[in-house]
Amino acid sequence: MKSVELIDASKAYGNGPSVIEKLNVKINPGEFFVLVGPSGCGKSTILRMIAGLEDITSGKLLIGGQPANTLPPSKRSLSMVFQNYALYPHLSVRENITFGLKARRIGKEVLEKRLRDAADMLDLGRYLDRKPRQLSGGQRQRVALARSIVSEAPICLMDEPLSNLDAKLRGRMRSEIRQIQRRIGTTMIYVTHDQIEAMTMGDRMMVLHDGHQQQIGRPIDVYNHPKNTFVASFIGSPQMNLTPVVYDAAKKLLRLNKDWTLPVDLPFSSRDLTLGIRPANIRPDERAGENAIRLSIKVSDVEILGNETLLTFLVNDQIWTAKWEGQWSIPGGTVCQIAVSAEDLLLFDRENGKCIHDPKRPSKPEEVTV
């Protein structure tokens, strides 16, 4: 296991602007670390910088505590699983898995043992003599993963490996990859645009936007305590409800519009803000406590998803969502009461988007131990 650290790392092409700007992150040995963000935010570029497939324009890369900016990819003690699997179509599964070992002139006995161990781990023993075209998408992904495992590299880079799979298979492969990583103890850096993958797989994650790191932390901490409106809206499904508000310090009220006001005592003067609240924190009136803030809404649409129901309604001409447990058959157009708690209200600076009020944020966020 080895650590990976980027210090003020930036990437630019030619004389153009930086596509990665002053990245600072340390990935601990044996950690499952996820890079997550929308398409084009720089996730794959960072992975290629770590792998040595892209030069770092400025800043430092440390692998195992040692400078690695100028090391060739073959000297960086890592393996990589690509989005398109990158299997040789004319070679069998066996030959694809052991291709790198043969190139490194690994002895036959060692090669066969690593092949057997990886095939058993990933249930590929029956397919070793097949060609990639004879495999399903999930089986091809396991072959690509096996090729990485047999290398026994202390660092594994994975670039959106599940994006070509259907939803059911993605769910199963998420669990399999996580279990394998724990079993072999490798340091894994995983790129995805899917925030569900990031939330369920990572020990920690880094949220990226337009080449800038937005927040680093445990998935549950990033979800519960977003540092800005981008993180708040990107992490979580359905996404956090956000709307402009004005805080009236004299009357201690948050004014959403002429009909909606929320009595809240905040430690700052009157100002323009953005209010955020998770859909799961908007509750039915009858299931809220005595101190809850109650409001009337007109339901626009209802989606019953089995064990939960999504209600949509308008706030300041913006679509908001409430997520209620159970099955609620409420016709569209119905006026009903909802309730929110003051401690669930997040407030962001309207100009820079930074979170300035988070009642539940711990004074010392809990760190993950790997």
C-alpha cells in the first residue's frame, strides 16, 4: 500500500487556462478514494496525471512520499482500469489477464498462481479460454479488474469502470469492487460522475467542478455538511432544494416570498442568502414535532416509488421536492401542510455560494481511519 499526494498540482494545455487548478489532496495507503463531479470537471485528467499519462504543468506529485513528477508510468507502482476495459479482442481471457506479467517476464509458476487467485476471486475460472466478444459487459469488467489485481500494484486507478453497464449490474459490481479492494488492501483511486457510486463506495471523496476541488471528506459528511451550493446540489438524490431568501434581522425572519416566512434567529445582520434543505427533511405535518415550522403547499406531482413517495411543489417558481417514507396517494393540485425544522435549514452566501450557517455541523468533523 502506498499514499498518493498532490501539492498545488495544476494542468494546462499550451498557453490556455488551467483545466486543473492548484489541487491539494493526500490519499492514504489502503484508502478507497473517489473523484466525483460532472462530465468535463477534470476527474480523468487528474487520474492521468497520477498515472503519468499527462504531464503536471506545475506542483508536485508524491507516491509513497517520494517525488514522482518525472517518473515514467512503468515506475509508478500502479495499475489502471479503463472505462472501455481496453481488452485485446484477439487474445483469450487468460492471455488478457497475464499480458502485463509476461511483458515483465514474471516466472511461469508465479504467473499461474496469480492468475488462479484472481480468477477465483472474480469467478472467471470458466471463461479463461473465451475471447472478450464472448463475454457480457460485467464479465469483461471483471477481466479488466483481474488484469489489475495480478499486477499486485499497491495503487489501482479506475476511470469510470461501470459507466457501460446496466443499472442492476452496476449495483452488483459496486459491491464486488469494494469487497475486492478491502480484501487485497490496495490504495484505490476511483473516478465517477455518479454521486451514488461515490456515496456508497468511497472511504473519502473529493467533489470537483470546473477543475477546482470543492470539498474533500467522508461521503456522509459531504452529504450532511456541503461547503457550497454546488456540492449541495450535486451530492444527493433528489438534490437539495435551493431558493433565494432574505434574512430580516430585526424581525428574525427568513423571507422566501410574501406568503412564506420562517422564524429563525441567526447570528448576523440582514442580508441576501440562499436557503437549502434536503427533500428528506421536509416532513408531513402530522409527523413533525411541536416546534416544527409549518407551511402550506400546493402539490404539483406525486411519484410513489414503493417504500417512499416524492412530492413536487413550487417555491418562488422553482420546483422543490419532498421525500416521504411510505406510500402517499395525493392528487396533483391538493393543498396540504408540510413541516420543516430550523436545525435542518442550511444557508449559503448568495454571492459566493459558501455555506455560512449549518446548525448540525460538528466543530471537529470526524476523520476516516483506513
